[in-house]
Amino acid sequence: MKGEVYINSNQENLVYLSSKFSKLLKRRFGKGPEACNVFLKGNRFYVYMRQFITPAENVLMNQDQLELAHNFRSTVMNSVTQEFIPEVSKILGISFDYFFHDWNYDKNTGILLLDHAQPNHEEKIDNSFQTSLFHLIENVGSKYTKKPSSFKIVKFTQNICAIESKDVLLPLEKLAYEKGNVDLLLHHAWNIKDGYWKNKEQFESLFCRLIEDMFIMWDYKNNRNYLVFIFNKLTQ
């Protein structure tokens, strides 16, 4: 699309932005995702991607160089996202102050989150279910990381559930971030996510939904993370 873009509905906004992001990825990586789904809730914008791995990344992964593959992708994604944010802000009328992403190379999927410094949305969820979910997250996470000071469900639909946790970093993790020890934090983050994957059936039982994918996006600067579940279209 060239020139000014005129969008008539929110759904058309999202379709346009999905296409725009896919084209940016293809231009920067040389390969776009086979599927790119976008979600908007409040001042948070999510992009879920499938089948995105490039031939160069495949070579690195086959040589057990996952760190290099991750660092390469993060560098390019940061550039793509910086270019994408002004377009999203123009179309949706929302300014975004932060962005985070996470990748599951074994499933060939990834997620991007654009966030606002003062988000205005929190899902209204049945108190009993919310308490059970937070309790399960706390119990599973206690084996791998610090107990958060608070939880908040920031998106919950038939396709996706996102939970924000605050005050999640141990003193050693804070120090690693301040010293720029990204590789240590990366491996620790992978270990934590593996721990949640091992308990997938417990979450599926609580959600009454099959979990297709799972991500954890870390905001080390603001001491928080986002745990995101992507649900299968088929229920249990």
C-alpha cells in the first residue's frame, strides 16, 4: 500500500498491520512468517508468528549455536520493531513505550508485545479462577524463580491469555542485567520457560483448553515479565 492508509474498522486495522509487519520481516530477514496473527487489548499490541526461521538460523541451530541464532534474531527484530512502531501508533492512535519478544525455535514460533508505559486495561475475570491461576503460576514458578509481588491478567480470550508479573528478579538477576550479562539471563529464562512447559497439563486442566504455545517475555529494566499462553482451537 502506498501513500496515506485509510482504515474503516478495527479489524481492518489489524489485518493491515499484520500484513505490514510480515512485509517488514521479509525485507529484513529475507523470509517472512507463514502466519502472522495480531491481537489488541487496551494499550497492548501482540503479534504471534509461525514458521519464521531463516536458512541462516537453521545452520546455527544445527551446529548447536542457539545463542548466536537468538542474538541475530533479536538484533534484527529490534530494528524491525523500531520501524514498525510509528506505523502502529499512527493507525491505532496509541503510543508505545516498550517492546518485548520471545521465540520457541523448536516449534518455529515467536511473539512480539508492544506496551504502553501506563497501560489502561486489566481483564475482569472470575475471582475463583483468577486466584487458582495465580496460585498455580506461583507454585510452578517457585521452583525456578523468585515469587512475584503481584499478578495481573492483561489479556484473556479464546485464543490467548497473558499474565503480567511484577518484582520477579532475584538480586543475582538484577546484577547480571546491570552488568550486561545477557547470555546468563537468556539461559536462565529458557530454563524457567522449560519449567512451565513441564507443567503444561496442569494449566490445560485449569483453562479447560489445549495449550499450543507458551512464551515468557522479560522486562528486566522494570522488573516484570509477561507469561503468555496460546490456545489450540480445539478444547479439551
